[in-house]
Amino acid sequence: MVDNDILNGKKHIHFIGIGGSGMYPLAQILYSEGFYITGSDNNETDTLAAVRSMGIPVALGQRAENIEGADLIIHTAAIMSDNPELMAAKASGVPVLERCELLGLITRRYHHAVCVSGTHGKTTTSSILTQILMEAGLDPSAVIGGKLPLIGGSGRDGKSDIMVCESCEYVDTFLHLEPDIAVILNIDQDHMEYFKTLERLIASFRRFAELATQSLIVNGDDENTRKAVEGINKKTTTFGWSDQNDYYPVNIGHADGSLYSYDLMYRENKLCDIRLFVPGKHNILNSIAAAAAAIEVGATPEQAAKGIADFRGAGRRFEILGTCNGATVADDYAHHPAELKATLEAAKELHYKRIWAVFQPFTYSRTAMLLDDFASVLKLADRVVMTEIMGSREKNTYNIYTKDLAAKIDGSVWFDTFQKVADYLRQNVEPGDLVITLGCGDVYKIAKMILE
């Protein structure tokens, strides 16, 4: 475990890969606490522009000289061991932490660190929870995997003892955290190149749950989640669709112009009326989990209802960006078959003429292992357009290509550049269509290209 005092006496903290969705909020928090922050990254992104707008200098391209003057260096798990900047950092004698170690250090500062985990829904749930707590005047700190308009970014340094922390299971990074309240939304097969088996994945979530110092809030309808927490002797609150859970919805409808409305129940008692304005029935459960966590740390049911009603989505979560040729253009972070299914089913509920799924497969391992699942869910769209696979931290030892996925989806097309995808879309979409870019890489750039 990292020494709690490692930040003491430090002045200049350097972030390798500062544009990552998990790095940016940590940079925001430490910058607001008065540290001098620098960073580097390989690609220009909206996040990098936001980092620079704060006055943080960023070097494009990762080189040994970028770390000069730093007395603490942070890097992401995605940085390869042969990265010249990381190699220089490790040779420098300056303390070097992986992002998850710094995040764990930060969670230990709070008495009510609410760590939101799960294969799907973490960013939306963390965002709703932060919105509720902010509007309730509880002034939380937050580290979220997407941008929340209310706080103008993905992180903030609050002045209370409450922290909202999105907690990712990838390579067990969430085991570095110290949750007071551990939330588990669901457990589904993902990152199997690391976990290998579902049993090992469930065991990791169990270790995460055991770290909680106060309580657990878990999806009582999810079989894998139930297995993960079975027999753990901690205060446990369940949420789900059925009245076998502590928190559950009844009278689901569409009142007051909302996309969904429901009565929030706690055991047999109605707590409040909820109005939800983000698409996708799965977000009903995300909103219930957020309400349960907010109430646990001191919000009232009425404050939970207000925060949920005011929430209009997080960045890259079914985010409507504009129109092209009369078609609506949206962007979503979905990159796992279960997430794609939820997003495309939500899109179908909105009654567009045609749904265009513009998908960037992410990592060779996930594409290879879940190829048939990807093909099955992408068929929910009326048109499928794809890019080449974004390998990220991997080399293509799987001999897998987008053409292999396209061969399983009748009528689908794929292109080797974003420009070709954007040109194809501009030539073919029609008024009343929905174009939604899908993936956790940089596929959102295509949406911006067709809007320009």
C-alpha cells in the first residue's frame, strides 16, 4: 500500500497520459489543492484541451525530458513498460505511482468514500450521485469517468468528507481503493484477457466488497453480484427491479414529459416520485443505485428525486451532439456487447426512422473473445458502419480484424480511416435518422467530423 504521506512536501506532479478519462479528474483535484501539475499524452483530445484550459502545460508525445523537475510521477495502466517517458521516470529516483495507487491514496482521505463499481453503468451512476449530492449542498469530491455538465468536468475537489469515486475492475485497479461504501451495479464478462474466467472476476469483486469499511449497496437481482457478496458480514442494502430488494421501482411510466417515471420504494414504503430524463430502461436501476447511495450519506429522498430529475446525462453517454442532413448525431461510450445492447435498445425506444451504429471495436482481445456477441447486438441497428480495431495497449496477437466482424453482419461496411467513415455517413444519412458513434476510443471524432 502507498504511504499516506507521499504527497507531503511535493510541489510538482507530472502525469504521463494526462488526457485519460481517469487521469484528468485526479489532475483537477490536485491542481485545485495547489500542486504544480504538468502532463503528456500522444493524441489531441477534448480532454487534453480541457486540461490546457486550466493552465496545465501538456507535452504532445511521450519523451524522457517531459518529466524534468517533477518530484512525483503518475502514469496509467495503459502506458506500455517500454514507453520512453515511463522508463525515464522509473530510472529517475523520483517516486512513481500508477493512477489507481494515487486514487486509492485520495479515497483514504474521506470518511464517506462511495466507490461505484460494476461492469456497466459506473459513469452514469457516479454522475447521478454527484448531481444529487451537489444539489443537496453536500459538496462532495468526485472522480468520474465522464464529464458531468454540472461540475464542468469529470472531477472536483469538494470540502466535505464525502467522495464519489468511479471504481474500475480492469486489472484489479479497484482493489487499490479504500471504499467506505462499496456499490456493485452488476458483474458481466469483460476484461477476460486479464481475468480468464468468470469465477476469478467474481472473486475480484468480492475482494472489493470486503474492502468496504461501512456498508455495501448491491444489485440484488444480478446473480453474479449476489455470488460476490454472499456471506460477507457487512451492512448490505440491495436494489433491483423486484420487491425482494430494499430499493425498487413501482408504477414505471412516462409522467410529466419524462422518459421514465416511477415510485421509489424502500421495502414496502414509498419514498418519492422519480422523473428520469436520460434514455434507456437500464438507467432506472442506475438512478435507484445513486439514490440509495445518496440517502446513505445524508441526502433526503426528495433531494435524490430532484437531482435525478435535473440530470441530463454525462459526456459520451448517449450524448446528443447535433444534426447532419436532418439526422440526429449522438455519441456513446458503449464498448462491450451488453452496453451496446442497452444503448441500441434505448435508441429504438426513441422512434427514429433508422439507427446507424458507427462502431469502433476496442482491443483485439475483447473483439476476438466476444466476436459473435458483438455481431449479434450490432444487428439491432438498421445500418452498421465500423472502423478498424483500436488496439490501445495491445498488439494484434489474435490475428483479428474488423473485416471478421463485418462478415458476420449482413449489409455492414467498414473503412480504414475516420474520414472515409464520415464521408460515407454524410452521403447516406437522411432526415429522421439517428447516427450514434459507439466505443471507448476516439470514435467520437467521427461524430464531430460529420457535424462540421
